[in-house]
Amino acid sequence: MHLAHIEKTSLGFFPTPLVELSKLSQFLGGPKIFMKRDDLTGLALGGNKTRKLEYIMADALRQGCDTVITAGAAQSNHCRQTAAAAAMLNLECHLLLGGEAPNKAQGNLLLDQMFACHIHWTGANRKGEDIPRIFEQLKAKGKKPYLVPYGGSNELGAISFIDAVAELEHQKKGREFSHVVFASSSGGTHAGLILGKQIYNKTFELVGINIDKDTNIELPFEQLVTQLVNASAKTIGLDYTFSQEQLILNSDYVGGGYGIVGPQENEAIALTAKFEGILLDPVYTGRAMSGLIHLIRSGKITKNDEVLFWHTGGAPSLFAYADDLDFSQPDSVN
């Protein structure tokens, strides 16, 4: 395996903390719950994309690019961290954001503007469908653009989560988790954790909580993740083949779809804030935590298990979703 020979650039603060959520666990009457706090990676208020960008941006610099281009939803955590990384590295940044320009910038969008990136509004296209057009326009202007994939989820992005599993190994002090639960969206984090589990011979069950009804426009999401695992393994010279049947992707909690906040996200955010003083976001970690809570309440994860929840960040978007969040009298928190 040749991971050490793949270049990366320093963008964040690692290792991120590993903490126990003892009060939330007690409230749920469930297993011991731990949290890997990638919301504290440091780059532009943190998030798991910082890990991916350390490898991806190093590749952009190696190729001599002067501009990066990526895409996402209007409140994309990935776009916010990409814009910040570009600012750190003195690269021009172009973001293609789904929707229309709002009257007032809030949350991640406000931060995007602070990083002086160029924003292109793309209507219904939030997954980079318009990137080729902007890419060619930038080349015509004499720029040397670099495409940062949607969610940072290519082989380089996935590889970064092998590092993350190694980091966890040094922190857990002999503890063996029964489950690792996380939000699964663009596939890179999921693929990297699968590879990390294989390389470090771990037995925990990887439970990806799907947060999007329409995760990929070209391939079924399960197929995308499987292909990314195997392509990433090949990139680092790892003799390993992953099959789609091995993938655990729970799609029971997508609710109204991407970015639609419902009672389950409200409850998960409220419980985590009340009992642990930790902020989740409405789109990703709030939905993934609601999945974990339901798995505990339904008995699929038992009180004898030890669970790790991987906090992938996203708290800045809370402010943009203020009208959809209601914590005035959450009955389940009383």
C-alpha cells in the first residue's frame, strides 16, 4: 500500500477529538455513544471535507492550477470549506450553487462570500451539471482550472478517511466499537471508512445513513460507493475488492428529501444540544443522528453495544434553516 507517497497539504487541525456522549446515552437508555468530532477540523468552522481537501488541493497545486471549481447546494458545507482552502492557498475559487441568489446571505453562503469566491447560481442543478461550461469559460480566459468533485468524493477524497480510521485507532485506548454511524451523501467518507476498516482489520459495523433521495444523477448510490471503494483501493495498491452486497446504507430516514427538515431532525438536534452542548446540522448530521436514535429505540442497536457517531460538521447552516427549526417545546427533551 502506498498511501504515504500521495501528497497532501495541511489545512486543518488533527486529530479531532473523540468524546463520550454519556448524558445522551443515559437519556436514550441505550448503548454507550461516542462521537468523532470532525466538526472541529478548524477550516472555516470545520467539517469532514477538510480531510478530503488536504489531498485534493495538494493535487491541484502539483498540477500548477491557479483556479478551483466545485458545486453543491446553496448551503453546501463542502463548498464553504473548498472556498476557505482556496483562500488559504491563494487559488481563485468558483462555486456552482443550486437554486437562486437569496435576498440575504446566511450560514454557509455568507461564509462563501467572505472568502471572496465567485458564485454561479445554477437553479435545479446542484451537483455540478453545469461545471463543464464554466470550466471551458475559465480556460478561455487563460486560467488553469482544477475540478474539485462534488462532495470531494473521488479516490483522493476517500483515501483521506483511511487516515481518519488510523487516527481513531490511536484515540480509542483499546475500546472496540460495535457500530460506526455517519451521514452518507456523496460517497467519499463512506468509501474511505470501508477501506480503513479493511486495512486496520476492524470488526465494527459501518452504518451509513442516507440523507438524499436522489444522491447521484448517473448511478444508484450503492453502486457509486462500491465503485469508489474499489477505485481507491487500486489507487493505493491495495489488493482488495468490495462488493455491493457488503454495503450498509440505511435509507429509512430521508424524510422529505435533501435539505427538508422534519420532526426527526428537530428532535435529534435538540437532544444533542440539550444533553451534550454539541451542534448538529439540519441536512446531514441531524438526519444521521435521528437515524441512530431510532436504531437505539427500535432495539436494532442494543444497550450493550458501543457506538461511534462520526460528526461530519455543518453547524453553520443552522442559521439559514432558522425558520424550519422549532425547539420551543420539544416534548421528547423535557
